[in-house]
Amino acid sequence: MAWRASIDRLATKSELIKRGVSLPSDLCVFCISNAESSTHLFTGCIYAAEIWSRIEAWCRISPIFAFEVSDLLKLADYQGNSKVIKYILRGIIIDHYLMGRVE
Ligand SMILES: [Zn+2]
């Protein structure tokens, strides 16, 4: 799923409409102000920003600046020097956020 999100191939409203699915709107289900794409859902949406802010505080890491999903997948590589920290951060980002397990 993380890989599919990075190439914008998730079944978002924008992708479904491109494939001919009839939907009343392509607006993001959360903020209802931008087209729902993988990039928007994981990096541009105000709700995503809040989740990243909480992850920053929880993990005590520097601010997360992601413009594309691929930036998120590389994020752990640029945080700290410890392999353990990178492994844990990668798990939080991919397993809990991109896979939809954030509560
Ligand atoms: Zn949104």
C-alpha cells in the first residue's frame, strides 16, 4: 500500500473518477476543500498535518516536511543516527500511518 500511495495509485476519489467511476465529488473526505489524491491525503490535508505534528511530538523528531508520499518513505533515513530509531520511525510511518492503523 505504501508503494501504491507513493505512485498515486490508491483508490482515492480522484483516481476513481479518472477511471470512470461516478462520484458526486472528488473532494477529500476529511477536509472537503481539496481533491482527494494520495498526495493530498498523506501530505497536504490539514488532518494529515495534525497527525504528522503529533508523530513529531511523540517521537521527539524535527518537523516533518513532506510534499509527496515518497518524501514520507524516506523520512526515517534523515532522522537521527541510530538504526533503532530509524527502524521504529519507519514502522510508525508505514505501518501505523500509511497502512491506516493510526488511532
Ligand atoms: Zn483533505
